[in-house]
Amino acid sequence: PLGGLPIIALTADAILENRPRYLASGLTGFLTKPIDWRQFDQMLASIGRETSPLSAVALPAVALVTPAAGRETPLVDESQVEDLQAMISSGPWAEAVALFTQNAVRAIAEMRAVDHPRKLAGPAHDLKGMAANFGAGRLAEVATTLIIGVHAGQIDTALMASLDALVEETTAALLALETRGPRG
């Protein structure tokens, strides 16, 4: 770190083998998207800095679980939604969900308006990121599948056609998860 100033990078590069290169470049640490707020708090604490507002919320330990083969990705990760609700204390949850929905619909419209299949990757990446940050696992998974298809030269038209209904279903699930107050 330059002059003792900690530098934490936020990156979409989740390849662990790149960690030494990041640290060798002078970074104190790095986080991958979507942000894991518990990991963010741990990183801040490790460099002796004040933690994020999430620290005031009692959070259970998290175990990383890989879904068993053949199991469907949950529509919404309720634990992640609760963490996000704890972070965005300004404004009602319904407003945050409305903004998410508006941006998801915009990204889908951009995907459908592209004049070349390879241009679909950008808005699909945007959709994947916003869905992952909101705990909308199934929507993030569909967007990821579309991105992989673009790079393989195959656009899954059935997945593209399912996006509107999936955003509608995800929005309803997110709205049903009103803030329940701090856990503990």
C-alpha cells in the first residue's frame, strides 16, 4: 500500500490463482463481485479499519454450500437479501426492489435490441451482477448461462424468452421478503 494507505480492489475476476498477482501489485486485498459483506467486514477488521454498517447486525456463520447436481438454484437467497436489507437502511425495501426490477428490465431490453449476438454479453453481464447482488440466484444463473452461450457462439432462445417471467417471479419473491429487523 502506498504510504500505508490500504487498497482493497473490487473485481469480477474470481480466479484464485490471480490472488498473488493482485497482492504483488500493492493491493492490501481484493474482493470479487457480488460483494460478500461478511468478507468485506473481515477484511476491514484485518487492516484495523472501522467495519461497515453490517457489523451492527448479528449475523450467523455462513457455510459455503454447493448445490447437489440436479438441484435447482433457489429463486432468491433469503440470507443474502437480509444482509442487503441491513446494508441499505435508507429508503424502503420496495423502492430498492423497484430499482432492481427497472434495471433488470432495461438490461433485458438491451439484450434483445443488440444487432450482433456477441453484443449480448455486456447487458447479460450487467443482469448477472445486479441479480447476484440482490440474491436473485436463479436469474444470475440464467444470465451466466447466456454469457457462456455467447462466448460459445450459441444463444439459448428459450432462456432469452424466459427472462421476463423470471424477473417478474424474482421481483415478487424479493417484495415478499420485507425487512424483518436485525437477526440475532
